[in-house]
Amino acid sequence: MARRKLIWHIGLAQAPRAVIEANLAEHHDAIEAAGVRVVATADDARLATHEILRTHRAAGLSRQDVDGRWARICDRVWDHKGGTSVLSTPDLCVADKDQIRFALDPLIGIEVHLVVTLDSFSQQLYGGWLAELRAGRSTGWDKYVGRVLEHAVDGTREHAQAEQFWAGHELVSILARWGWTFHADRLHVVAQQDVTVHW
């Protein structure tokens, strides 16, 4: 029997356009016809991400809304015997090592390939700012960018917004947190200036 394989996209966080998730939804039937199973809708993936990161309250969700979401996604991967599954959880890249262990434990025995996609830095900033606005904050563009860049230049840790941005966008830290458990040939970074090329 062929080994189960999971192609798992983890972001970077706060993409300004959900290109991967939108394409998985749009081309779902063609993907499935090719023998690849999309194991979570964008909504399932979002709820599972909140479960793993324990951020459900900040998102206005109850524990009951997210409980067991990740286990159900992993069950779908296991149910796809001998095939390739695909999953996109773009904001999960901020996970710490304990959260990563929680996410990976149910996948032991599956050939997992982790994919990190990079937008241009300006797109990353724009996506981070949009995420702040969606969360109900009213920080202006100039102030937000100033905070993020100040944090990058001199390590100023005065603003939670800047810390949150870099947690999901500092590639070296993300790869260090996630990469320790992956073989080098199973960790893929796709860097494109045009986000549509990611797909």
C-alpha cells in the first residue's frame, strides 16, 4: 500500500488575499478527480487553527466551537488510504513548539510536506494591517507600519501589534520552530512576488 502523504500549507500569517484557500475551494472537484483529497474547508481550517493556538476567545468563539476540529481533519487524512491529501492553515505558522507537537502528534506515520509561501514584504505589511482592522482595531496605516519597522530595526517591544506581526512573518523563526521535526526535503519555501503564482 502506498504511504499516505499530506501537503500542508502553513502561510505566512495574515495573507492579504487567501489565494491558496480560494483555489482549493474553486478547484475542489478537479483536485479530488486527480486523487488528491482536500481535507478541510477554509472555515474548518480556521476553526482548527484557533483550537491549536487556543485563540478561540479572541476570535469570539467558544471552546465548543473549536473542540475536536483538528482531530477530525487528521481523521480525514488517515481515511485517505494510499493517497495524497492537501491542507491550508495559513495562520498556524505562529504556533509555538508545544502547539506544533499537538498538531503533529496525530500525523505520526504520515509523510508530511510543509509549505510556506512568501508574499512581498509590502503585501505582508498590508495583510497584517488588514487583519488588525478586521479584529476591530483602528490603527492607521502609517502608524502600523512604523510600529512594525521600529520593532524590526531596534527590537523595540512596546507594541503588541508589531510583536504579533513578526511572530507570523519572521521566516527564520518560523522555520526554526517548525523545521526541527521535518526532513529538509519535506520543508518547502515558495517565494514569489506575485501571490497568484503560489497556486
